Amino acid sequence: MMKKTFPLIVVLISLSLVGLFLLQASWLKNLLAVRQEQLQRNVKEACINVAVDLSKSMHYTPSLRFPKRPGFRIANDFLSLIKPPAISDRFSQQDIDQKLRSAFHKSNIKDLNFEFAITNNNDEIEMKSPGFEKEFWDTLHNRRIFVPVMPESGSDLEGIGPYENLIIVVPDFQHQVWDSLKWIIVGAAIFMLVILAAFYVTVRTLINQKKLSEIKSDFINNMTHEFKTPLATISLAVDAIRNEKVQSDKEKLNYFSGIIKEENKRMNKHVETILQAAITEKQELQLKKVQIHVHDLIRKVIDNYQLQLNEKNAKVILQLNAKNDLLVVDEVHFSNLLSNLVDNAIKYSQEQPIIKITTQNASKNFIIQIEDNGIGMSKETVRRVFEKFYRAHTGNVHNVKGFGLGMSYVKTVIDAHKGKIKVDSTLGKGTTFTIEMPMNNA
């Protein structure tokens, strides 16, 4: 069930994530458009407020001063005498800049970069900021806002006061809009990172669950097979013993009872393997370290496998070159470690096995190499060979039995002794396990 639903779940999550990306991209695009319109509207409203403030300042009575020049004509020059002075006559550039910044601040526009100018009815510039002319002509990136400054309606100067214009230029308008949205964008980015992290954790959890499900199924299948075979053999042996002819033949009776004994030992060995795995899972591996000669232990392990070696016509080459083979280790666990490696070398050999065991001293370490000419391992298998319950696929060959616990146990024992183990393997040519044990591991 897990195998069928897993791809569908991943596809659905991926489509949801893509949809979320597209939705957020559309949201940012719309947000940018709304923010541009809002910023432009707020800037214009602030400029209108400044223009109104400037127009109110025109409420005063100008003093009449007749020029002392010949040819003065009242008809022609009277209006110029009573006309109030221009904005540039009443305010400095710093005053206008301060009024604009104050108005922008009231409109919730902070840190806006802008340029401004005051022009008369003839489009002549009366006052300007330093960068106005440079930014005014760039209509592609900048925004320009024109606001007329006129005397207030109903005032004494209406109709005779100067009509001037306040021009605001906002350089690199879109960049400033993005800059005003930076914290919203940062928040959106953090949100997307959280979503991606959740997606990663979800997919990883699903993959782990799928892997655990496969491991559980493989383990149950292997365990069923491993126990079913000796039980079937014991059942057949018991049926044979019940036969009167067998009961009357002591030699046959001993033979079948011996089969029952061997199969019983085999089942006990499987039970011990599973219990051993449970112990290592809880990290309860207790070491009883003693001084042993590793060369003697290697020879003892080879002797224990003599029947299997003879059955496969295997050849064992011992090159025990280490001058000092005295190690402080747990004899039982270290012996099991070597047994597992030798057992694998025998099991994974399709033809006549050649097993080469080499020892040597290197600095403060004791090196053991166990090399075989078996079927070898792929890179994926080498990478996962020490995982619990993992078993390499052997194609159509089904004669290799086990629970996938042996190499995990080997790694646990090596780590408990503070040693190292390395695997070198070539598919179809063989495998070499290199064990590096510290000499002073008392």
C-alpha cells in the first residue's frame, strides 16, 4: 500500500508547492502595483497639502512702493506693484524641502528620495533642488508630479496673485517601491522557507517510512524463511524417526536425531542474532575486554568454518605479518565479528572461493584485511552495507540467507572498540574489508 500511495503523495505535495509559488508570485505582482499606486497617490496628496500651505502664505497686504525711474506709468505698472512676491522671494530652498518632508512624513512616507522645483506661469524655474534637472528628464524610471500653487479662492489676491507650480520628481520610483516593501518581501521569503522546510521534512519522513516499511517486510520474509526451513527439516526428521524401520536401525536413528540437533542449533543461532540486534539497538553492548592474540583467534574462526570451506572447495590464504598481535578486546564479540566477515566471504562466492586474510602493524594500530573473490558490491551497496536490515540484491541468486543484521553488528562492535572499518569492492571481482584497531585500547 505504501509503495502505491507514496508517489501520489509526493506528486500532490509538489503540485501544492508549485501552486503556492505561483500564488505568491501573483500576490507580489499585485502588491507591487497597489503599492505603486498608493505611493504615488500619497505623494500627490502631500504635495497638494504643501501647495495649499504655500497659497495661504499669500494673505498679506503688500506695501506700495513707486519706482523712482523716469517714465513711470501707473496704468502699466500698478498691477506689478500690488502683486505679492513669488514663493522664491518668501521661502528658501531649505524651507520648501522641510515642508515637503514634513508632509511626506504625515502621509506615512518615510525616507523618500525626491527632487523638487518651483516654476512660474512661463515655465521658468524660480527655485530647484540640486539634482532636479538631472532627474527631471528621465521619464522611464522616474515619476513627475505637477501641483499648481494659487492664491486661496475668495482672497483679496485672487486673480492678481502669481500662479506658480510645484514640481516633484521621485527618482527610480519602482526601486523605491520595492524598498518600501522589503520587510513584507522578507516575511514572504521566510514563510516560503518554512514551507520548503516543511515540504523537505514531510518528503524525508515519507521516504524513511517507505524504507522502514520495506525493511520490515524484508525482515519478516527473511525471518519466516529462515525459521520455516529448519522447522520443515525437523518435522521430516521426526516423521522418519517414527518409522519402525528407522527405530530398529540405530545408525539411521542417530542420523535423524543429529539432523534435529543441528537444525535446533541453527534456530537458536537465528534467535541469538535477533536478540543481539535488539541489544545493539539499545546500545547495551557490554564489553568484557581481555588480552588475546588475534592470530590465534583468526585461526580458530577459520577452523570453525572448515566444513563450509571444504564443501565449496575454498582456499584460505593467511598472511599474518603483524609482529605484535596482542589486542585488548572482547573475545566473544571480536570472534563473532571475524566470523561474520568470513561467513560473508564464503556465502557471496559463486565459484571456488579464495579468501585472503592479512595482518600488519601500522604505527599504533593493528590492521586486518579480509579479501575475497566473490560477486562484489555496487557503490550503493557499499554505501549502505552497515545499515541494519539492509541486504544487497543478488539478482536471481536466492541461496544467500540472513536477516541483514551481520554487517550492522560488525560496525557496532568496531565502534565499541573505537576502531575503524573500510570497504573496497568491485562488482563481479570481490570485496576487501579493512579493520583498523588501536593497540592501546585497554
